[in-house]
Amino acid sequence: MADLKDAQIYEIVTEKLFDEYINSPLVINKLLLVHIELEQISVCKIVNEGLLAISRDPEFMQQLAICRLNADHFYDLLNAQHVSAAPTILFYHRTRIIDRIDGFNQSELLKKIKSNINKLGVVQTTQINTDSDSQIISAETRIKQLLESSPTILFMKGTPASPQCGFSRQACHLLDEHKIKYDYFDVLADQHVREQLKKYSNWNTYPQLYVGGELIGGLDIMKQMIENGDFELKLRENKVHEKDKDMRKHLESLINRAHLMLFIKGTPETPRCGFTKELLNLLAKANITDYKTFDILEDENVRTKLKEYSSWQTYPQIYVNGQFIGGLDILKQMNEEGTIQNHESCKNYAQEINENINEFNKLPNGSSQRAKKSSTIRTMISELNKDVDKLSKDLTTQSRNGAITQREANRRRTLVDAIKQSKEEIEKSMREGFNNYSSRDRMDPRLVPAVETESTQGLTNEEMTGVRTNLRKSNDEAIDALHAIVKRQKEIGIVMHTEVDRHNEIIDTITDRTGLLDSRVKRQTMLVNVIDQKSSTLWLWVVIILLFIAIVVIASVPFKK
């Protein structure tokens, strides 16, 4: 059983927990030593023993914090800090790296610790004043670290050798009796962990047993599960889970062995299937040789588990910068679209620029050859920027149009990002080369044109200043002419605005008069309708009268018998 309370070299297993740890109030003001290790390297164990001895030295124990990281789990950190070997010790203070040691040298380590403590003014303290929220955050981080550090851990009062309560004593006896291996943590040694763990687990008593980071319960539940066999089943499930985690770590270490990693059947020299052979031929035609391979026929576990990891059931499988991109079909599509050639073209062009920079650094200061080479390099960098921008724009267009899947878009984005990183390294190299110029041939960065032309190649500072002065004078004259044009256009605009206002007034008058005329027309129409109605009535009376007269006349005429 490991005594976690005495182990000062804490192992942190995720980048998120590492960020929380270096920002915690208990660490941020101390000198933090971060040991980058690999379990299979024996010297890393010696380094941990040396760091543990240093942490227990009264001279340093209140001024230092120490943790260890498995290199397989911190790929991004290792790339960012250019860590290429284990062991490596990084010195942190206030979340920033201030020093490092590659390899291990006890005397050099002590020397650097003392030097940095004196330089930073880290003082020995016995108590760190923090508010309650910070203490809770720190306790939660500590609890997560403890749960991830051991598959089976018992939070108890005291230690198995000296338990401080009857329930803790019975729990240890029960686990020992059934030969169950476990780690433990004394909750009496850390008040913040003791109180926060009750909230974390929603369990108010101790001991508390965890398997695989999951709460099992207290003494009574432990007894019940051990008696009915559920506990043994839980341990088996956790062992399977731990094996899966270990296999995943192994797969990730294989995947990240190279920028371009191929999992194939056979080897490049002797491919064992037609798809593998076709894949290698495509890469050869594209002049891509910077890759590594893994023969999946040599390892049944890798062959089986990698299918689950990638959700891809066939081989070969291609990974770029640790990201799965697909199989042979994806590579064929890239070849048909010219993506491989474009990417490789940019990559080769970047290498050509680097070669020119190396030649430039070898040329004597003040020479015309150096000035011309500088102009050539700046022009090449500008062209590389255009090529990279085109790759990025083409990728965005294809992704938006649905021409490629999101997964393929992410993979291609990885390729473009790698080219951009190479471009940034080139620009950095050029800036470093610039710092090595003599005062005579150094080109002021503010005078460097964005794009080199024949008229600007090889010009000195004074000549470039003259060119810029003439350009500025021409620009000023053009701006003055443009100002006069704008002023004249403004005057014309004012006149046009006045004329438009006058036309608006005329239109308003016409509109009013049109409305009045419309009203009059409506009244006349009404009168005509009235007259028309009266005229119809008059004609009716005339007809009636005529009919009446006719009747009277007819009545007055005597009838002949």
C-alpha cells in the first residue's frame, strides 16, 4: 500500500488538472519543479527519488512545489516547450517557465533551485492565507488528483498501521483479509480535503472507498458487496477499464511517433496487401518520404483496438499530427484534387527558404550579395504567405460548399496549420538573422516593403528612405487633389439639395391643387346624377299625361252601331 500522504511528488494526469494545479494559491507563489517522465525509463525513478529528498529538505520544503507529468499525456505541452527527451525538469513560477534542466544532474539541480529562489525572492512560509473559495478549488483539485492516482483508494481517519477510529480499522482489516490491494489517504491530515470530500461524494462519514474514481460507500456497503461478490465484479470491471486506458495511451504514443504516421499491413519494403502498396505508391509519386509506419500484422491488440479508437474498420489508416484522416480513399481524393501536391509544394518552398536563410547567414556583413539575398528571401516569404493563404481559402470554400466532410476539413486544417507553423519559424529565423546584421547593412524593418520588386532589391536604408519620401510626396499631392475634388462635389451636392427642395415644394402645390380639383369633379358628378334622376321622373309624368289625354279622346268619340 502506498502512503499518498507522504508522497510529495504528485502525478498529474491531464492538462486541465495541470492548469488548475499551477494556478492554485498553494503553488503559484512557490518555485514549482515539473518532472517530465516516462515510466519505461529507469532514470526517471531515480530523478523522483532525488526530487523527493529535496522536497523534504527543511531548507526548501516551504519554498518548493513538485509534481510529475507522464510525457505520453502532455503532447501539446512538450511541443510548446520543445521537450524532446525524458527526464526533463521545468522550473515554473507564477505559471511561467523560468528555467529548465534536460537530463538529470543532482548538483546542477540544487544549484539552479537555490539560484532561482534567491533571484525570485521566494521566502519560506508556514501558512498561506487564502480565501475560502480558493481553498475549496484547491481541495477539489487535490481530490481529483487522488482519485486518478489510484484504482482503489480508501479515505480514512489515520493510517492502516494506526487507524484513528473503529470504522477505519474495520475497513482496513476487511480489505486486508480479502487480499484487496488499495491506497489510502488520511483525511485528518488535510481539513480542506476532509470537508470538501463530503460534498464531493455526498457522503458525510468516513471511511469512504473509491474504485476507479467512483464512490463505493462506507464500511457497511463494503461488507455487503464483498459478501455477495459484487465487489470482486467491480474490481474486475475496473481492471478491464484500466487495461483499456493503458491501451489507449499505447495507441496515442504510436500515433504521435511522427508527423505522418501510417498503420499498414507489412512494411514499406514488403507490403502485405494491395491497398497498402497503392498507398505507398501514391506517397512516392507525391515525393512524400517523411513518415513512419507500423505493421499491424505484428500486434493483434493494436490491430483490434485501433479500429475502435478510430471508428474505422479497415487498413491502412493515416494519421497526421495525431489526428486520424482516413484510409486509401481519402488519399486518392487528395491526389485527384491536388491537395497533396499543393501541400508538398508549400512545404518544399519553405525548405528552400530555409536553405536561402542559411546561405544568407554565411555571407559577410555589408556585402552586396547579402543585401540581394535578403531581398530574395523577403520576396520568397511574401510568395509563401500568398500560397498558404490560398490553401486556407480553398479549404474554407470546400468546407462551406460541402465538397468535403467536416472530418476531412479538420484533417486538411491540420496540414495547413503545420505549414503556417513552418512559415512562422521561417519568419522568426529571418528576424534572428536581422538581429545579427551590422549597423551598416541592417535594413530597418519599418522600411522593408511588403513585396520586393526589381526597383527595391538591394537598396540601403538611405535609398529606401528616399524612395519612401518620394512616395509620401506623391501621396500627399494625390490626397490634396482628392480633397479638392471632394470639396467641389460637396458644393455641387449642396446646390442639388436646394434644387431638390424647390422641386419638392412645386410637387406639393400640384398635389394640393389636384386634390381640390378632384373634390370639385366629385361634386359636379353628384349634381349630374341628381339632374339625371329628376329628368327620368319628368319624362315619366309626360308619358302618363299623354296616356291620360289619349284615353279621354278615345272616350269622347262615339261608337257607331
